[in-house]
Amino acid sequence: MQTQTLERMESEVRTYSRSFPVVFTEAKGARLTSEDGKQYIDFLAGAGTLNYGHNHPKLKQALVDYLASDGIVHGLDMWTKAKRDYLETLEEVILKPRGLEYKVHLPGPTGTNAVEAAIRLARVATGRHNIVSFTNGFHGVTMGALAATGNRKFREATGGIPTQGSAFMPFDGYLGEGIDTLDYFEKLLGDNSSGLDRPAAVIIETVQGEGGINPASDEWLQRLEKICRANGILLIIDDIQAGCGRTGKFFSFEHAGITPDIVTNSKSLSGFGLPFAHVLMRPELDKWKPGQYNGTFRGFGLAMVTGAAALRHFWSDDTLERDVQRKARVVEDRFQKLATWLTEKGVPASERGRGLMRALDVGTGDNADKITAEAFKRGLVIETSGHEGQAVKCLCPLTISDEDLIEGLDILEASIKHVFG
Amino acid sequence: MQTQTLERMESEVRTYSRSFPVVFTEAKGARLTSEDGKQYIDFLAGAGTLNYGHNHPKLKQALVDYLASDGIVHGLDMWTKAKRDYLETLEEVILKPRGLEYKVHLPGPTGTNAVEAAIRLARVATGRHNIVSFTNGFHGVTMGALAATGNRKFREATGGIPTQGSAFMPFDGYLGEGIDTLDYFEKLLGDNSSGLDRPAAVIIETVQGEGGINPASDEWLQRLEKICRANGILLIIDDIQAGCGRTGKFFSFEHAGITPDIVTNSKSLSGFGLPFAHVLMRPELDKWKPGQYNGTFRGFGLAMVTGAAALRHFWSDDTLERDVQRKARVVEDRFQKLATWLTEKGVPASERGRGLMRALDVGTGDNADKITAEAFKRGLVIETSGHEGQAVKCLCPLTISDEDLIEGLDILEASIKHVFG
Amino acid sequence: MQTQTLERMESEVRTYSRSFPVVFTEAKGARLTSEDGKQYIDFLAGAGTLNYGHNHPKLKQALVDYLASDGIVHGLDMWTKAKRDYLETLEEVILKPRGLEYKVHLPGPTGTNAVEAAIRLARVATGRHNIVSFTNGFHGVTMGALAATGNRKFREATGGIPTQGSAFMPFDGYLGEGIDTLDYFEKLLGDNSSGLDRPAAVIIETVQGEGGINPASDEWLQRLEKICRANGILLIIDDIQAGCGRTGKFFSFEHAGITPDIVTNSKSLSGFGLPFAHVLMRPELDKWKPGQYNGTFRGFGLAMVTGAAALRHFWSDDTLERDVQRKARVVEDRFQKLATWLTEKGVPASERGRGLMRALDVGTGDNADKITAEAFKRGLVIETSGHEGQAVKCLCPLTISDEDLIEGLDILEASIKHVFG
Amino acid sequence: MQTQTLERMESEVRTYSRSFPVVFTEAKGARLTSEDGKQYIDFLAGAGTLNYGHNHPKLKQALVDYLASDGIVHGLDMWTKAKRDYLETLEEVILKPRGLEYKVHLPGPTGTNAVEAAIRLARVATGRHNIVSFTNGFHGVTMGALAATGNRKFREATGGIPTQGSAFMPFDGYLGEGIDTLDYFEKLLGDNSSGLDRPAAVIIETVQGEGGINPASDEWLQRLEKICRANGILLIIDDIQAGCGRTGKFFSFEHAGITPDIVTNSKSLSGFGLPFAHVLMRPELDKWKPGQYNGTFRGFGLAMVTGAAALRHFWSDDTLERDVQRKARVVEDRFQKLATWLTEKGVPASERGRGLMRALDVGTGDNADKITAEAFKRGLVIETSGHEGQAVKCLCPLTISDEDLIEGLDILEASIKHVFG
């Protein structure tokens, strides 16, 4: 595989090509193929972007048909048939059955664009500036979103400019068992000299992705919603990684039965890996004036086509939901056993997650890196997350076949036993 | 045309659908078709995103072939054959023939992402924070890019948070004839109590797009480059709208013969309207550490495929360049005549631009709106720009047929004569 | 008493004249006299500025002598005999006996100026921007100091600008008994995605003044110092209110046996109510370049004269220290009894403090206001503090006579019993 | 003279003691005496703080009498007889005769405190954040004031934090003869994409002090006032250095006949070198809520006593004004001649100023330093200002005797001729 051009031309900022230093050529479902013909099972799936796998045939067909008809690929935010179809499908298939009434903002097609739009809307709508986010939260790296992102790797790459307009609270479980971290948040809110500016909004992932696959409990999220309501604070669920079925429901917050004021989605929203994002907002919050937030690629035509097709295909009934929950138990069981085995071997480990967003925490980034490197050699693409990269995470396609899922888990087990056996 | 869903579901932030309140269904070359079968000539072309027109058959074929082969659509920033091909093509077709040596950063696939990455790199590389931008400049709306964007519509939609880290200088010609605005910049730079923090970088569009199609002269740009070199300031050319051939050269800065330290491209970079962006940087500036700037959709596979195809098809020789320059003269002549006619009718008007990025300035936004509204009725999609929306702008596809170009100009002329006759 | 001019001319920002709406004319020791000849015992003492009482005769004599000799009243930061004497006395009487080696910065003569200088020095010396302060902390209201000040009354009066460069941690005891709040700080420090930028410094009051007279325990402060050392974080003790003997030691941090990197003093530093402030810093931190931080009234001559006289008179032996500790027990006992009495009356109350910086917490600001209003009628000037103004605080002169102290406490008791009896 | 303690103990930030490395002991009128008995004529006068000279006997008497009566030295912002007297005197002697109606805010007693209060009030009163200041302006170094201060020496000592909330415009004359710099300001204001956020206020010195003794013309200031009124922008005159008679009128803006919305005074306001400052505001702007801006030393008793005495003694008639104008012509003539002489010697020099705030610009800081060093040897304390320290400035006491004034000017002339002869 020729990689000199890539090594010479691409900025040092590149990262996944360091973990997986091969040139990939094709992909289908849960399998990636490299230029030398080797196949890999994909437990990374675009960091949650490929919930329906690579090149899903139904979605590809919709895309190819649209191209064949010379449909509108790019139209800024003009009205197109594709947009109308996307909005109608979103309403019929997703929002109405869940009793949700939201308006839709289609900002630039990346998660960070959606987060910036959501944050700014919350500020405009409340007249306050403070956005509360949580330890280990990740919401993007453009300057507005970065303020709410906890990771120092990004925060220290601003050239010395401090971010502004955000304050961090401890996520569920951050202070250990028996401490409800919302007590702290509520105390600060009620204390006029706590240093916490009255928030415009809280932004939170119900299951933190980059932060280490940390799920907040339903009760904690319910209490968070209550605190927000009681204090006139908007609740923004950043469902960019955990949404689109990853946790076993379309929206990750459905488990807790809460209703956010604002929701951000991206990653798997197009269903096909195409850049796409939307912001959902309660209609009364839609304080935008025309054109106050723009972006060249908002309302990307192809993504609306595959996005609508994905909603119709996967979300018209509960087949996928049940399937995710079934597979989640398979992964959970294996991870639990691996955790036990590792702990017995003197490597304290644990399992956590929700749906098919699962982590095997192996204590240190070093341990995790050894495992994923070995797994890659054996044909599994799998990555780590967490503040030290200590969590080996499973983000396999929701549509992975049982065979591929088992094979992937087998490779992982073999790798772990090779490294620590 | 059914538009209720669109009106009900989409946020009030929507803008182009207010100017062009129809539902578009298909597009090819320089023509858009609405649901009722009406055709429109497209002088907007995605605000400079569709330099090669809608659904260009060569690019579409490359895209469909890639899909048929189950190529990698989404792979984060992993190495793919598509990426290698894109980088090789960029080097061979664009950089080498122009004597440019740049490394490439593929950030999130939108212009604002590229600008945020470019600004941040400049700060990291210099250890300074101040980014100098220019009156009427537009560089995006995420918080980092917004700091360098002059438009109050966006700046006032932050919920009261001031942007930080940027200072504005007067663009070429801003202070009227006979005043070289760089005198002011140079004086501030050399004055230790001017209030201007030593800049990390200057960011500039050689032809301002949203700001009103304002070209900076070659001499002015050359002097700006010299001032930057003399003061250790990095020169960032934001070529997002003016690049990819819009001005008659691939990079808009080629006319002036300058060599930026950092270049941002997006919009027409994929050639097909797909979200895509890259940052080019002199190799010694590549101070990024792995993963310090990320984004889910960086290195979008389909965009790299059509982007490489577009570079090969349109930039392997100078056919397109010469064609753009020829058409530019056609537009310039017509705009000049219209300006003269308008001025005689008591509507002081003028023409300006570079290549096929041209404006007919009709003095007020109100005048411009009347013209574009009438033009739309007559089958021409054309928009305004400038600080008051006073410039009717032509951003037609570079590949527009002579027939369509003339027909579009005829409609524009008829509209103007209808409104002001 | 004529107050019309005062009411008409003074800005609505005025505050103490609302609690004590009389015109004061004279003051001596712990007694204030109003224009109608009524005397008041002063338990406020300039919010800790008059530790040695009003118009102390020794200090007054030094001041009058200096004036008689036409000593330098104002000399910017030129060298004067008064400055040399002040620095020598500070070194001999205070620093050397305590084994402290500090260099001295004389910034503008107010606490907030000293805090701004201290914070900025910490940033310059470490190259980091983040200043960690604590819930209920107060460090001043100019923009740099305000960032570290918790009180929303001030934070919301910026016209919407968020402060920057600071993060708040929970003060000792903030999360209730049994929780060491430093666990949280230490966890955030050690967590690379906690959202806490690596701090340049911690700034803290060992006994929070405006925040409600909250003492941090010695053990907690010792652990804080250790955490700072282990993480390369500078420890700034803001001893503006708690210093100069208020807690029974010259520096409030002596009780804990810790050695700050930087110390701010002001309020009682001149001993006579004259504006004065200094910043003490470990010599190796003195990274200032000449003139990088200035101010017209730095090194105020009269304040250096009375300041040196106060150090010599009160701090050459331990008489004052022992006296403060003795009186502190008197106040503590009475406050304890009053707390018990109030609690029995259904007004849950408690006592806290260190030395003669003591509070009787009566639960609500409303309760506290009733008590202090009644006390004022009866001839006692006493104020409240805390996030809801719920703490009646005793900041009487350290030099108060036993008679005045008892009389003041008697008035307070009578007031409480009148209000809640 | 023993200076070891001073050199060892004082921070490297010290500055004037580097230019004048002697220990001063006494001062009277325009003369300073060092420890070795040598006398110096004082053309610095506390950088404009000692307009009435050192230890003026009338003011000293008022101060000593007040001390003898045990008047209130420090009373936070309680009402005192001294405050009432100060406010009444200010109203009767200064405001009423000039037709000015202002309310008074007594913030912390330093200029930067007053500027921070003024800026913040403007933001609170307008709901906007942007404060426009001018090239070479100096308004203080605490973070809020620093944002409006042009000098990089201070701006670069923040540890990398950019200031925020301010934009700089070119001061009168900054772009050379024939260019009215307000054209630029007005153009930016009227241009919705200029990058200039709608200002809350303009803050300006009518004669820039630290910036090099640059007077704005009356016409320019009048136009600035008109622009502010037309755009709903508050006009803040920072009269800290140029006020209190320095330019020949009590307020420096009286020459231009303009009426600021907000005025800051400090430096010579107490008349005796005591820390003191006030903010004057049009009554309808007094949007402060009680206690929203505080400070321990606001309303410093002694300063109000000497301040009122100074107003009565010097401003009850026009004697001082006429005297300043007479002396100003003497200085102007001598500076003009010296400029001519220097220019003939090949050192291009010029004279400028208003009243007794005058500069002899000698082109470079190096030239200026040589002159002031030689002058100091010969018994004259005189300093430089300007962005390169190129202006030798005369800020002698307004009350200087003709003999001292001539002697000082003679020394300056001799020094110049010695250096460049």
C-alpha cells in the first residue's frame, strides 16, 4: 500500500490513520476492506456515524436514484422536494409517534455547527450567556462549542485564548457512589455568590461518547430536567453520538422520558455517512431572525434523501430498537465476562454503556491501546475513549449481522487474552 | 406546490426560501426546475459552491461509480484510496504547476470549520492571539470565525457575548480613492500604543463575497503580503468563495502573484455541491499535534472523489480559465451598460468584480431587492450582497453555456428596465 | 441633619448610607458620632479596614508629624524615605520573624488593584490563564478581579459581558459535612477532560469575608497548598480582609502554617483607613518588567507612614495577637449563646469565624436586616454578609475597649431579643 | 542614600525610581528634596496629580484641622459631613457655574476604578458592550480599563488573555494632516458589516497624556459629540490627567464647549496627592442598583476634605485659569524655540499641548531619555511619554512660581544644548 503521499501531504493533526495505518478501499455493512484485500470488522463505525453500516443498499439506492433524476444536491437553504420530504418524514415517523413538537433548524452539516447554533439560540432566547456543560463532555471544537467541551487536548490548542461563556458541572457519578452531583449544581444555582452565572442552558450528552461512554441514569436526567424547568434554564440534549438509535431508542433521552427544549443530531442522521445535522427546538424558542445563522452546506440535498430513507426504513416500526437491545445484551455479557477475567488477572476492569454504545474500561490508556492494536492486527477496527483513553468502546453498526458481531467480540477477547494472558 | 410543512417545520432562520418561495426539484448545469415545471437560470449557484454547475455528468459518473464499488463514504480521517487520490491530484494538478508547497488539513467539511482551523493554527504557530480581518469580511459564523466576520446581523446574534481575538482593518478602497488603507494598518503595527495587539495572522478574501463583491487590487495585496512578512504575521487567504476558479484562476491570489502562508478552500472544492473543505499550510507551520482539531465528517469520501475528478477534468489545462475570463468580460460589459443606464435614470450604479464574481451595485438594498424579485418572476435566480444588500451579484456556474448566460443577462436587463424604466 | 444634597447628588449605587442614614462627623477608637451628637459603637470598622480603630492617636501623630515635615505625600513609585521605612519595617517586624521571604509590589492602593496585579503576575509567571477561585469568594469588582468574585450582584452588572479566565471550586464545607471539597478539585485537576483548564493559580481567602465569614480549616488549607505544589499551581492568599491581625495573627494563613506564593493585603494595611495595598510574592516569581503594571497612587506616602507606624506599634510583640484571641472568645461565647437562644425561638442560628472576624448566622437576610436595623437604632453599627446577607458579622476594631465590646454585644443581644422575643 | 532595601525588596515592576534613582524626603510647591539635601524642580508633579504643588499650605491646614477634630477618615460609602461638603462644593463651585447637571459616583479612589465604573455604567445603561477608545489612549490597567488602553507594554502583560469589549479608532490627527479621522469612525458606524459592534460609549482623553500629550481639536471633539448623539452612543471624557485645571479650564472639555454624558476625574481631584476619584454622569444614566459597584476606599474622607478645600480655594474665581494660560504661553514659547533649535541641529522636533500639559517631541525615545537624564543631573525631574517615549513632557504644578518655572525651563534648555550641542 502506497502511503508516502498521505504521510507527506497530510497535516500532523491526522489521528485515526496512526491507529489503523492501512489504506481502506471498500466497505459494506460492518466490514472494511484495505487495499491489500484484508477485511476488518468495524466496531468504530465512524464514531457512531454509521449506525446502519457502510453503504446500506436501501439508502444507496435512494441516493443513486436521486442522482439519476438530477435532484438538487446543493441549494443553500432553498426549498426542495428533498427537504420537504425529509421534514415530513421526520415529523411523521419520529416526532409525532413520540409526542414531540419541534421546529427544525438545518445549520451547517456538522455536529459542531449544530451545537454552536443550539447554544446561540439558547442565549438569544434567554438573554443570558452561561451554558452549563459537564465534566468529560464533548460538543465540538469550533470556539463556541469548545467552550462546552472538557478535553484539554482541544482546549489547549487555542493559542492561549480562554474559551468563554461556559461552566462545567460534575456529570452523573463523577463524585463517586452515593453522591448525587446535581446537589452541587442545585446548590450553586440557588446561591447568589456561588460564582455560577445564571445559565441560559444546560447542554449534555445522556451517554457521553468521547468522554468514555458514560451513561447518566434516568433518574438523574429526570432531576436535571426538573432543575432546569424550575430555574428557567433550557435543556439541550446533544444527541449527536447517542442519537439515531445508538442507545436502543431513536433519541437517547427517550429512556428517561424527558423532553429537551433543544436537541442536536448529526453523525448517523443521514444514515449513510453524509455530513448532516439538525437542531430541534420547541416552537416558542424559535427566536431566530431570517439569516441570523447561516452556512453554505445547510440542508445538504443528498443527506436529506438518505436521511428520510433511513427514517422510513428503520424507524417505521420497532424492529431495529428491539434488535439493538438484543445485541446490546450480547455485547454487555461479553464485556462483563472480559472485565471479570481482566480483574482476576490483576487488571481492574469494568463494563458500562447503554444499547450499542458500550465500553470495556481497562483502567489505563496504555492497556486500552495494547488491546486495540492487537485487535487491529487480528482484523478488528476498534477505538478507545475517555479522559485517558482507558475505555475500549464498541460502536459497531446497529445493523451488524450476528456473525460479524460474534466474530468481532471473539477477536477482542483473543486480543485481550493475548495481551494480558 | 405544497409548502405548508416547510413553513411550519423550518426555523424562522431560513432565508433563501423567502427570496425564492418555490420548491425546487431538479437541476442541471445552470438551470433549476421547480415543482411546477418552471425553469430558472441560476446566477447564484450555491453562493459560489457550484462553479461547475449542478449535477455535472463527469462528476456524477465518478460519484456513482464510487458508490457502485462500495467505496468508503465515511471513514473519519482514516487513510482511504479516495483520500490518497485527492491529495495526489491536488499536488499534481494544482500545487506543483503553481510552484506551491503546502501540507493539507482536512477539517470538518464546511468553510467555517476551515477558518476556525486556520485561525487556531496561526495562533498556535505564533503564540499570539490577534487575527486581523477586514471591513465587510465574511469568514463564517461559528464563534471563532465570527470574530473575524464584520456583519452585525451575525455579530448581534450571540446573545450579548462579545467575540474576541480579532481586530478589523479597512479593506482596499474602504476610505475612498487616493487613500491606501494599508497605511493605516502599517501605522498601527509600528505604533506601540495603537491598541492593535501584534497579530498572529491576517485573514482576507481577495474578492470579498458576502461583503459586496469587493476586489482588492493586486498591488494592495502585494503590499499586504510584504507587511505581513516584515512583521512576522501569517497571511491567510480565505479562498472559500473566490477560489476554485471563480476569479479566472484556481486560487484567487494567483492574480496578485502572492503566496499565502495558509489558504482555506471549501464551497466549490468538491465540484458537486458536496460539503468539503481543506486548509493548506506551509509545511513549517504544521504545528498541530495529532488529533488537536477534529470533526466527524473530515475527509468526506464522496467529496474527495468528485473533488479529485473536478481537479483533473477542469484544471489539467487552461481551457476553463480562459473560458471564465471570456465570460467575465461578457458579464462585465453588460453590467457596465446597465450601470450606465441606471445612472442616467437617476439610480447611481456601478460595476465591479473579478472573473465571474461580479456585482452590479445599485446603491440601496431596496433597489437591489426589487430587481432580484422581478428577475425571479422572469426565471432568474440571482441574489444580492454587501453591507446593505445593495449589490446584485452574478455568481453563475463557470461552466454556464453562452446561451444560458445571455438569457440570464437578458432577464436581468429586462427586470431592471421594468423596475426603473 | 441635612441630607438632601447627598440624596440628590450621589449615585443610586450608594449602599451603606441606606443602612445607616445619618451623617457621621467624628470617630475615635470604636465609636462613631453623627451630626446630631449621637454616638455609635462600630462593629463594622470599614469592613475590616480599621483594625486599630478610628483615628488611633499614635498613627495620627505619625501622620501629622510627616505632614508637618512636608514629607512626600505623592511620588508615583519614586523612592522615598517613607517607602524605605515601610519596606524595612515590613521586613523586620513581619516577614523575618515569620521566616517569610517576599518581594513587594505596591500597585494602586485598593484591594482590587492588588488582586488584578497578583492574578496577572501568576499568569505571566506560569504562561497559563486559569485562576481558580471559590464559591462565595470576593476579590474585587474591576473586570480582572470580578472574574474571581462569586457574587451575582456584581457579575450581572457588567452589561452582559461574561468574565473570563476563572473557574470556581467549592470552598471548604460547601458540600456539607463529611465531604472534602478538595477531592473534587483534585479529581478535576487530574482528569484531562474535566473542563478545568490547568490553573495558573488558586486565589482564596482563608476566612471569606463578604461571602459570609466562612473560615477554611487548617487541614483543608494545608491540603490545598499541597495540591498546588504538586500541580505547579501558584497559591495566592487574598488577605485583604482577613489579614493585618483580624484573625489573631498578622497573616490569616499563619494558623494553617502554609506559605503562599503570592499574598495580597489592603484594608487595614495603612492602619489608619488610608487607601493602601501591596502584593507580596516569592522572589523567583517577580517576572514583572519595569512599568508593566502601573497606577497613579501606588506607593501612597501617607499610608506608608501610618502603615510602618502601625506595624511597629502593634506587631513588635504578641500583645495584640493575644488580645484579639481573648476578645474573640468573648464574641464567640456571646454569639454562641445568641445562636442557641434564637434556635430555641425557632430561628435556626449558628456562630462561626476566626479571631475577631465572626458571624452570627440567622438563616435569612430578612432576619439579619431586622436585627441590624434595630441595633442601629440602639447605637450599634453592624452589618451583614453572606450570599443572602444572612450573617450578622462582627468586625469590630481589634483595639476596641472591653467596655465598648461588651456594650456593643449587649446592644446586639437586646436587638435580637426585641426582634425575636 | 541607602537604597539596598528598596532595590532588594521592591518588585522589578518599579519604574520611576529607575529614572530618578535617589531617595526623596521632602517636597513643597514645585520642589522636591532628596535625602542628600539636593533640590529638584518638579515638572512631573505626580504625572498630573499635583496640580496645586506638593503640600500646599491651605490644603494641608484643612487636612490637619480635620485630623485634629477626629473627622471620619474612612467610612466606606457612609454619609459624612466631609462628603456632604465635598458634593456641595463640587455643585456650587464647579457644576452650577458651568451649567452642568451631574450625579456623582465615588468608586474606589483610583483612575482605573473610575474608568471601570464609567465603562460598566455605559454598558448597563445602553445594553451594548462595545467601548470605542482611541489610538494612544490610556485609561488604566485593570482588565476592564486595559481593554480601552492602547499601550502594548500593558496589553502584553496579561499572560496571553486578550482583552475584550473595546475597539480602537484613530485619534485626531492620527492619519496625518487633511484627514479627519472621524470620517473613518462614522463610516464604520454606518456600515452594517464593518466589524464595529454598535458602541455603548466612546471614551476619550481630550488631550492624551501617556499617549504623548496629543490634544484633539475643539472642532474634532464637537464633531465626535455630534456623532455620539446621532448614534445613541454615550460620550465619556476621561479627564483624569487633563482635568482639574491642567489645560487651563477645570474640565478639559470646556474648551470645545461639549457636554459629556459621563466624566471621570482622579489624579489632582483631592488637590493634595491623596487617592481619590469620582465619576460624573447625567442623572438619567444613573442606572446603578444599590451596591452594584463597590470598593473599600470609595469616598476617602481626607481626600474629600482637601478636594473641597482645593475647589473653594482655586476655583471660586478665574485667577488660576488665567495664570495657567499665561504660564502655558511661557512654556509653549520656550518649547517652540527649543524645537526650532533642535530641528536646526538635525533633530526634527516639535511642540504641542494645551495649557500646562505640553510636550516637546524630540523624535525618538532615545533622544528624549538623554535629555531627561541630563536634566535630572542638573536638578529637574521631567519625564517622557508617547508610544516610543519620544515626547519630553511638562506637567509642572499649575501653581509653580514664575522663578521655578523659568529655572526649570532653563535647566531643560541647558540639558538639550548639552546633549545635542
